[in-house]
Amino acid sequence: MKRRAFINNTSKAAALMIAAPSFVIGNADMKKDKIRMGIIGVGARGLGTLSLCLHRDDLELVAICDIDPITLGKAEAMIAKAGRPKAKVYTGSDTAYKEMLTKKQLDAVLICTPWEWHTPMSLDAMNAGIAVGCEVAGAMSLDECWQLVRTHERSGTPFMVMENVCYRRDVMAILNMVRQGLLGEMIHLEGGYQHDLREVKFNDGVQYYGGGVEFGEKGYSEARWRTNHSVHRNGDLYPTHGIGPVGNYININRGNRFEYLTSMATKSRGLHDYIINHPKGGKDHPNANVRFNLGDIVTTNIMTSNGETITLTHDTNLPRPYSIGFRVQGTKGLWMDINKSIYIEGKSPSHRWESADTYLKEYDHPLWKRYESLASGAGHGGMDWFVLHAFVEALKRNEPMPLDVYDHASWSAITCLSEQSIDHGGAPQSFPDFTDGKWITRKPIFALNDEY
Amino acid sequence: MKRRAFINNTSKAAALMIAAPSFVIGNADMKKDKIRMGIIGVGARGLGTLSLCLHRDDLELVAICDIDPITLGKAEAMIAKAGRPKAKVYTGSDTAYKEMLTKKQLDAVLICTPWEWHTPMSLDAMNAGIAVGCEVAGAMSLDECWQLVRTHERSGTPFMVMENVCYRRDVMAILNMVRQGLLGEMIHLEGGYQHDLREVKFNDGVQYYGGGVEFGEKGYSEARWRTNHSVHRNGDLYPTHGIGPVGNYININRGNRFEYLTSMATKSRGLHDYIINHPKGGKDHPNANVRFNLGDIVTTNIMTSNGETITLTHDTNLPRPYSIGFRVQGTKGLWMDINKSIYIEGKSPSHRWESADTYLKEYDHPLWKRYESLASGAGHGGMDWFVLHAFVEALKRNEPMPLDVYDHASWSAITCLSEQSIDHGGAPQSFPDFTDGKWITRKPIFALNDEY
């Protein structure tokens, strides 16, 4: 397995930007026991990430950055409570993070900011030779996707997209089964983000979730920025929780790639209805006049070069229970999470669903078997623990990131291309090949053993 | 409600073809107590239909037609066993049915033949003034769809598409709920035909299902003709079980219509694998060389003029449990059949699925309440009873068909347009408006009460 070097902050970042390609192949000297970590964005998501960091002995939490003094206070209190040394705090402007990146104090940075900041911050960090763990979503254009790829290639700086659902226990057990051939050759897959976010997109400007119909300047936390994407954009804004796991099942960018997609969006009703029916909203509330461009449900079909199809659903404006809606179907059977069932020819009773439980236990992934006790209690059912663990372990060992810049670029491209397809009445849109053809020979590396 | 006249066989069919438009509005004199019925095609499906006919006192089974002497013998034995008078038998050639239609002996005919015969037989029957109950699927081109529409309009002869799943008990209960507004305004719907047909597409040339890998000339029953569609075509070959019910939920052709679709097909593996892995098949069996054009899974997205989207799945080549895969989602909640669950805002516990059972019972459709005892035990869980009942009752009362030629044409167009879209790399294909704009003012008529 080829390895990209972990470029630590003592290197001359500027020189690396030119010289990187000559020394990015495994260098044992670059292995580390401790990672000096920074976090940009310690809001709702960043505080959770901070908490996980504070539980790891191999991380020194060196610096944090945010523009909100309240949440910075919460972060500092958490650090103190954990008995850790104070972190340096960067704040005061949207670009305060840049100063944090130039201080030669960090090995790595976790980016937990609003989507629109993911790319500029990732670019700045990679250019400074600071490894990036970037929260999901965020490339706003295909050019941003390319910039991330080219900057990573030029700098040699590690980049990982922190897609936690790739580490969900059932998702990993199915990965185990897929790799052992129990479902046969992969044929069709489904996933999505089906999550009633109305109380995330609107609040009262004080609490994180719900309690009002405010957003933007008058909203707090995610409502402050995320809702604006629903006002202005129409596409699959959040594809990674579905496509990440699915991509691993069919080796996207590693023997396979996305070829083209088509998308369709329904009318937009859910967010407007929420505003006018809310006790603090109503037809006379100023937000009742907002026109939301985002269709309530966006359905995207993706064709791969190996002939599998993928259907993704983005459904965040309507009342519904949470569901990723996984379907993993091959020539020998299929698994679906919505009915917690599986069917495998020759094993399951003919033409009848079986509960997936037995299989999920039998094929529990080695990573989960090994780290179950550490992960349990961590964010989102343990998934968050695993994704941070992977980032940190790959860094320490100077090994390639299991979910890398090519994954991030091709997943993010779904958002851009789905917007384009909807704009063009469902017309198919081709994916760029962000790997420049390397997908043909690259091999799968995600979760091959029980290390990370 | 406007009514189209039932044109009985004593009328001068030729004259009607010209004069029909002037007297197709409700004519009480044309009401009937008994229908003289014929069946074209008494194979696997036709025998089931025959059995239902023989249970109805308002039907005289006058004539049957088939090219297979064995199945004709079964049909005659069933008629005799039911204590009914012998039916006239037409056989000997593919076009023997034409003679049956010219004898002025029939009020109506049920067409239960291979798909490719549905349109020519329907056209001949309508031109002869014989009302048509046509099995689902079958228009092979958009022009065939138009021919059906124009022939119906010119002749005034009633036409119904016998889509039985429209009458499934849960489907009708949900229709009831949709009409009462429990799910809010419709937003997104899903359905499909997900049925492992490998033992339908292949048999040993003797039995109906399985036991070998033969099809075409060497196959029996459906394997004799249906499999050839999988060899040559690539599209959603069988959309009606999904789209029929969904169309009723959103009033297709009655205030709404299909605007365009996109389709994607996976690689084709299932049928070839079945042949080479079957004990009577293997790599040296001649059918191992057959190239099946039909992708194992075909996914189609449809946009409607009212802004709902519909996702249809055609999945008939792979091992799996049967499922239509209904999803009916509105601004207030959604129902899915795969997990037998429902969610309704304000009724269901917040963010949690509820079992749909209670709702399906509470909103049981008046038709099912009234006819449960008659329907139970009939084909496909009672659905077949209801669809025949509707055809016969609408005929007797000289009222419009609840699932009419416009439904049949627009549903069948899905097959043709999905083939075109796949041919064009997923490019969107526009639906013709088979109603010539009448969809704007036409009102829903399907199952409005407990009559039929």
C-alpha cells in the first residue's frame, strides 16, 4: 500500500508545496505518538468533537477558534473540566483562523464550521502543511472540489472527510458481508438524508433547536447559516451520509467511479408551512414571505462506471422519522435498514425477509469488536469516535486517509451536479474524474482491519 | 359526473365509429343487468379471471379464445364444473380472436394475453363495439398508446385497464386517508415492481414456474413470451402496479399529469447467473449465450405538473422478497409498506414510526368494508375480485371506467419513455398529454363510494 507522508508543522510548508511529490511515499521517521490538534468552529458540532478529542491521550488540544464568545466559553470550560492545559483561542473575525494556522503550533486541524467555510479553511490549512479533518458537505462548486484535490496533491498535506456514518455499526457489518461476497456482485444501492430538520433550520435565536421560526441573522447555531442554503439552493445539499457508506460498498475512486447523475426536486412546501403554522410564526411573520428554493424532496440517481446505480434521497423539510434509507442489493440478495431486514438466496427462507440482526452480529466489523467499549457513549452512537480515531491513527502512522480528498470531492460534486441537473429539467450531468484516471488502479483501503 | 355510454353489441359498430360523440353522454336505456363476456387468453392469468367470472351471476361467459388446446381444456372443464353453459371456443391461430369479435355475441371482452397482443386486440374489440377490460402493460410504442386513445374516443367503446393493485386493501385505505387530508398535500411517492420473476421467466417447458432454464419456443406459459422482453428491451417493463395506486393518490389525468421522466438501468446479471447456476443449466447450456438487455434494476423518476415526484423501481431478475415498495409522502406525514409504518405529524409520537395497522383498519375503504366477504379468497388477496367488479358494474350502469384508456396510455408510456431515457444516457423524456388538455378539468372518479 502506498503511503502519503504526514507533513508536520515543523516542515517548511512553502517548500513542500513545490517539493511534495518527491517524498510523500512512506517515511517511518514521520510517525508520531502525539498530534497537536486545533479545532476551527466549536459550535454545536465542534463541541462534540472537542469532547471526543479531550478523551484521547494522543491528542494535545492546542488551539480553538470561533467567532462566538459564548460557545468559546463553553469550549474553554470543557477543556478545563477535562484537566487539560488551556488552548489558545482565536476569535474576533471570520478570518481569525488564518492566524491560528500560521503559528507553526499544529499538526492537524478539525474544521467544524458552516459549510461555506469548509473549502477555504481546508485550503489554507493544507497550504500551511496542517493536516485537515473536515466535516462533511461544503464544496459549493466543482471548482472548489478541484481546488481541494489540487492543493492536497501539490502540498502533500493529508486531508480526511469526517463522514461518520461510514462507521455506523450496521453499515460496517454490511461492508464486511459485501467484501465476503454474501450479497454477490453489487447491483443497486440507495441511501440518503431523510431527517426532519425544521427545528434545526428554525429556532428562537437563543436555543439550538426550535422554539421559533427565525433563521439567518435572527437565528442561532445552524439556523444562522444552514437555512440560507434552503432559501437559495435546490439540490441534494447533504449527500454524504448516504453516499459515503455506499461508496465504500462499491469501491468508488478505487476501481469504480461515479459517471453521471440525474436529479429531480419536488415543489417546496415544508418550510413555508412550518413558519405559518408555528405559534411564534403565522402568515404575518416576515419569514412567511421567504421563498424557499429547496424542493422538499430531491431524488438523485447516479450511474457508476461498473454499472451499479445509486438512488439518493434528500428529505429535510417535512415531518418524518429519521432514516438514511440504506438499500444494498447484489446478485445474491439485499439488505435494507428501513425494515431492518435482509434476504440472501440460499440462506433466507425462499422469498421471505429475515431480520438482519443475526447477520449484523455475525459479521460485526473487527473495528467495532475491538473498540466497542471505547466508542459506546460517544457521539451519534459511537460513529463519531471511530471517524476521529481513524483520522488520528492514520496521521500518527503516516498512512493514507481512509476517506480522502478524492472521496470528499466526488461526494461534494453530487451537490453541485444535482443543482445543475434540476436547473436543466433533470438532464444528466457528468462527474469530473478527480483522480485523473488513478481510480482504475487505486485499491480499497477503508477499514481493512481492526486498526482504524 | 359525465358518463360515456356503454355501446352494446346490438348497435351498429360501424355507424358508432362515426356517430359516437353525439350519444356517449349518460343514457339510462343502456343500463344492463347482465353482461355477455368473452375472454381472450385463458392461460395462467386468464384461468384466474375465468374463475372470478364464473362466480358472478351478472356475467354470461359466452366465448373463450386461446391457441393452446391444453389450457382451453382446463377452461372448459372449469366452466362445466361451475354448471355454466358451454362457451364458444375460438382457436387455431393467433388471429382466431378476430372471429370471436365479429359474431355480435359479446358485450365485453377480457384480454389476458401476452403483452404484445394487448393493443391490437383492444383496438379490434373497441372497433367492434365490444367493451375492453385489458390486462396491464403492453403498449409497445407511444403510437400504440395514441391508437388506443383515439380508437376509444372515435368508437365510444368503454376501455378499462385491469390494474388490480389499485384495489389492494392497504392501498385503498391510504387513498381514503389521502383524500381526507391526513398526509397533507402530496409531495413524493414511490412504488415499483420488485418481484423475483426468475422462475416465471424460465421453466422446463412443461410446468408454469421454474424447474429449468428454458424460455421462448422451449418455454411454457409466461416464459414463452415474457422473457423475450428481458432479452431485447431495457426499461421499466411493468410499471402499473406501482404507478396505478400512486396515480390515484395524486389525481393523474384528473387535475394533474406526468410531465417528464428520467430512467437509469443497472448492468444485467441476474438472468444470466440464474441460467449458469441452475442444475439444468450451466455454462454449456445454449441459453448461457443469451445476452439480456434488461438491466436488473431500472429506476425511473417522474415529475408531475403539480410538482410531486414519483420514483419507480423495476426489479425482476434478482433474488428478493416481493415488494411494491410504496411510499406516500405529504406535508403532514408518510406511509411506507416495506416497514408497514406510518408517521403523521401531531398524531404519531414525535420523530417515531407507528405501525400502520391501526390506521389501515380505521380508514378501511368503504368498498372493502362492503365486499370483504365476497372478495376474500379471490385472486391476489381479493384485488382481482374488485377490479373485475369495477369493470362489470361500470358497464352495467353505463358509467365511465374508473381506470380508463388515458390511465392505460399514460402508464404504458412510462415503459416506452424509460427505454428512450436509458437509450439516451438518462436524458429526460416528455410525456404526451393523451387527454388533449382535458386533464385540467377532469375530476377524480376512482372508488368514490362503496359501489365499485
